[in-house]
Amino acid sequence: MTAQAQAKPTLVIAGAEPSASVLPADIRVSGLAKTFGGAKIFADVSFALPRGEATAIVGANGTGKSTLLRCLIGLIQADAGSVQVLGTEVVGGTSPALRAMRAQMGLVSQKHNLVPRLSVLSNVVQGLLGKHPGIRHWSQSFAPATSREAAITALEKVGLAHLASRRADRLSGGQSQRVAIARALVGRPNILIADEPTASLDPAAGEDVMELFFSLARQEGVTVIFISHNIDHALEYGDRILGLADGTMQLDTRASTLSVKDLRGLYD
Ligand SMILES: Nc1ncnc2c1ncn2[C@@H]1O[C@H](COP(=O)(O)OP(=O)(O)OP(=O)(O)O)[C@@H](O)[C@H]1O
């Protein structure tokens, strides 16, 4: 299959895999559309993500990958369509319903988003705020012992328990991203969402973070959806690839059936 052929509408198979509609899905998107100020970002986007699978979203800059993730989390409202996450309808969902849904998710972003002046342990404790809103989970010193212990366990999983008391702004980029992974995992989420988790890391640190992130996600049986500009990462770590181009989902297929060359077609 050539790169050019893969990205052309004749090969669009979004939503067409029989398995996508029959497997239990943690995320179901149907007919999703989003505009900003009248400019179409994407329309008619449909897919289903089976439980326990990792899905990579790929596509050129500005095609709407982050916007799509934000619509899934309910941080921005789609203009049309439906998004069901763990049984909750996100489009038009109430704030309490969206908060309860997000409490079952872990988020990792490219900028780590740690609170710089707080300790590593407090940052990880804050990963429990979705499940336990309120001041007790702002800092490890207010948190109940069970939460502190959960945070230490999460730090052990990413190999950083020995840095629990270090301030977050005294970490390297790779260490920060590991702490962000611990924070995402501490609440035992059902879904992990990562927006370019290695974008700010050098290649070796990026590789380490991807290995760690996916080995932990697989151990926990978590459904993962991640954006990557690294085609090798998308193919290596994604069970499935979603490709956005020209305002539609041009690609929705198993990673094992694709090559680097196929995916480059999305960037032409
Ligand atoms: N809040 C917003 N208001 C207006 N336009 C926005 C907003 N957020 C994103 N956009 C626009 O929507 C388009 C898609 O942006 P988005 O960040 O989703 O793309 P992306 O595929 O994630 O890009 P990249 O790969 O560069 O991160 C861009 O043209 C962007 O400028």
C-alpha cells in the first residue's frame, strides 16, 4: 500500500472495522464536528475505541488532534455529534457528570503541567483531586495517609520514589514527565489520555518515557489514546491509528497493517 493511496478517501475505513462496533468500547464518537469562529476544524468524525487498546492520533500541525482530545474530555464543546466516554455523554453533559467522568481518566500533556513550587509527592497527590475534590488533596501534608501511600506507590512504579520530597521545578524534563505519569496513574484511571507526551524530551528520554508509559498502561489494562508526531512511536505503541487530514478522519485502522510510508501520506 503506498503512502499516497493510504491517505486518499478511497481507502478511508473510519468506523468500518466490524470489531470496532462489537467490542466493548470505552470511547464512542459519532458524527463529531467542531468549528472555531466559523472555520471548520473537522466534521463527521466517528470511531470507537475498545477497552484496553492503545490508539494513536496522527496528522499534520493544525489538523485538530488536540481539539479532538479536548472534545473527548469535555473541555470544549463540539458543535455536533456525540461523544460517549465510559457511558457518559460528553456533548451537552452537565458539570457534575463531566467531573465524574474525568475522575476516571488520567491526563499527560507535553508540558507536564506540574506545580513548580510543590514537591514531587504533592504533585502526585494532586492526581487524586478528581476523585477527592477539596483542599486535602492539594498537598501531601494535608492528604490522608492512604492517598500519600497511593502516591508513593505510583512514584515507585515510575522509579522516582527517592525524589518524593524534591521540588518539581528541580527535576529534569524526563523526570518531570515520569512524575506526570505517576500523577495520571495514581487514581487508577480506566482511560489514559496523552497529548504528545514526549514532545519536550530528547530522543532517549522520549523513548524511555514511552516504554514506561505503555508498560504501565498495559499492566493496568487501561485504554490509552495519545497524540504523536513521531510516526515510529505511533506504530510501535498504538494498537490502532486514527489519522486526521483535511477536516476528516482519513484513517482508522490497525497499526499492524500500516508502515511508516503509509502514515507519511497523511502529511502530504
Ligand atoms: N480555542 C481556540 N480558538 C480558536 N481556534 C483554535 C482554538 N484552539 C485551536 N484552534 C485552531 O484549531 C486548529 C486546530 O488546532 P489543534 O491544536 O487542535 O491542532 P493540532 O492538530 O493538535 O496541532 P499541532 O499538531 O500543531 O499540535 C488550529 O488552526 C488552531 O489554531
